Amino acid sequence: MQIGEENKGEFRTYSFLREERSQFQGFRNENYIEAELKVTFLTAEDGVSVFKVEMPFYKQSNKESVYEWVGDLHELRSEIICTLNEEGYLGKIINLHEIRNKWEQMKPDVIKKHKDEAHKQIFISGIDELFEDEERFALALRYAMPYLMLFPGIVFKEFKKDVVSEGYRELPNFLAAKNVPIITEEKLTQLESGQYQIDIKGDIDEEKFEQDKVTAMIRILKNRPRVPTQLKLQYMERYLLEDWPWSEQSMCMSLAEIPGTLYREEKNILKAL
């Protein structure tokens, strides 16, 4: 599946729904997100595809703690112009300078709003550092929703029907570890309607996952040397494709659990309008 200059200017509009549920120790959180997206193919100069992702509407149910920061900073994601890397994932953020300028304009109001929070400086410094590192900023979006479902690394793949190929994913910002690295098995099938469906299942990349750091953190928190610390993961994605290699409907579900300590469930749906 390929895209080229003949597709220049084409766009898709999507609705995006996300449910998040988490429990850590005795603390529970839920959040529901509803958004609209417009994704435009801009160019494919020198073989590099460039897309603009606009998010004109965004609403979330949880406005407390970290979720409040996410809502306050949503404006920074209102327009992202990005390339696809050679594997078909989000690559470089072309308009990072404009996003950084927008952050500098917003920062005084954000600091004022959160002035009484004990950890506000940690958040502010973290955002500043993120904007100083182009690759780190792009990586922060690459495996995050909805960007992963828009650019899931399937556009440039040469799929053979019913033949399994490998891929890669990450669950970012995991307890005591940078992320949960995921190895995926991806398979394309043709439906009776003539449409194509891609199913993706994932398992933890045990060789790259920092299980030792997670184990140490949990044992300190629990103060029990034999407490269970092994992460269990259920992960799946599904894409229903049009003739042009964009998804008509996408779904991603994940469940990460450490019995007695951590429960983290996510459901994401992206649907073309």
C-alpha cells in the first residue's frame, strides 16, 4: 500500500473516543475523552510523506490532578504537522517551533492556575525539556493515542493475506520504567465485503522491558520482598481499511496488570466520518 503526490490535499475527518481506567494501590482514576480530528496529506517530497493533524474539538471527563494538566495543554496539540518515518509511524514534528512558541505564550497562565500545587515545577520543567529535544517530543506522540492509530506503521508494509508479520509498540510512562515495549504480530485478511482488515496482537518484549526497576519499586512500596511484581499484558488493535490506505475504523485495547498493585485499562476507537 502506497501514497503519493496524486493523493496530495486529500483528507479524512475522524471521531475519536477513549476510555481510561487505572488503579494503583488504593487510588482509582477514570477518564473519558471525545475528540474530532481532520487529517490532511500535504506532500510526499523526496519520498517523505507529510501530514497535518488538526484537533478542533476535544473534551475529557476528568479534570483533576494530572488529567487537569492534560486538558490545560490540549491546545498544544490542536495542529501537528509531521512526517512519516520509513516504517510508517509518526516521524518528525515539522511545526515544533510554532508549538514551542505557543507553549511560551501559555506558560504564564498555566503557572498562575497551578501556583498552589506542590509539584507544579516538575511538570513545567518536564514540558520545557520535552520541547528542547525534537526526537523525544516526536517519540512522546508516536505511540500515544490517537497518533498511533492514525500512523500505525502499516502504510508502507507489503502485507500478504493471512501471513503474520512483526511490528512494535510501546505503552509510555509506565511505573518505574520509561515504557512497556511490545512486540506485535500483524495479519491482513480480506472480508466478504472486499475490504481489508488488519489484526494486531502484542506481547511484552521481555528482553527490553525494565522489569527489574518495576520489581524494585513495588517491593519498596509494599515493603514485602515476595510480593508479586510480574507485569501481565493483553494488547490488540484492529483496522478496517478503505481502498486508500487509511483506516475507516480503528480500535486499540490494552490491559496491563500487576496483581494487587496496578491495573491499567485503555480502550480507543477512531472512526472515519
